[in-house]
Amino acid sequence: MDETAKAEITERILKTVADLSPKATFRSMYGGTVIEMRAADPKTRVVGVFADTKYVSVEFTKGIILDGPHKVLEGAGKVRRHIKLHGLNDIVTKDCLTLLKQALKSPV
């Protein structure tokens, strides 16, 4: 995946988060962007967006509690789950909007 495609996907996800939750804060960390509900408070972290060489990963801090209607969440850890986005159309086909809404409403 080229850099332009990764930037477009990342920008779309971050804009969606900003639209859904204007109070969310964005912080550059771990080579990507993490979203926290209170600035610089890791305990309120809900989502992270990271560009890999082949995809953009949307990481859900409490992904285990999300109801992914299309069963697209990946990961086998205790709590975190993620989605790999290989193109802009994956944002819709993997129903990122529903998952982001749930994540942003989850208790911190």
C-alpha cells in the first residue's frame, strides 16, 4: 500500500472520530495516533490508528466489549482488538463507523 492510500485511510478514520466525539483528543504515539477522551490520560485511551507497510490498523483498546456485527475484529489478547484496512472501501465494508461509535461511548 502506498503512502498516499495510508494517509487517506488514516485521515478518514481520524476525521470520523473527531466528528463523532469533538471532545476526543489526538496524540502522536507509537508511530501513529492514539485517541483519548481526556488529554494525556492513558486510562481514557479508546482507539489508536497506525499505518503499517501493507495496511492501516485501527486498534480498539477495549475491543473485547465491542459488538462487531460483521465479525471483523482481530486479535486474541485479553482486551484489545484491531481491524486491518487495506483500502478506503474497507472503512465501509468492515463497518468502522459502528465500531468507532461503540468505542467512543465505552466507559473509560
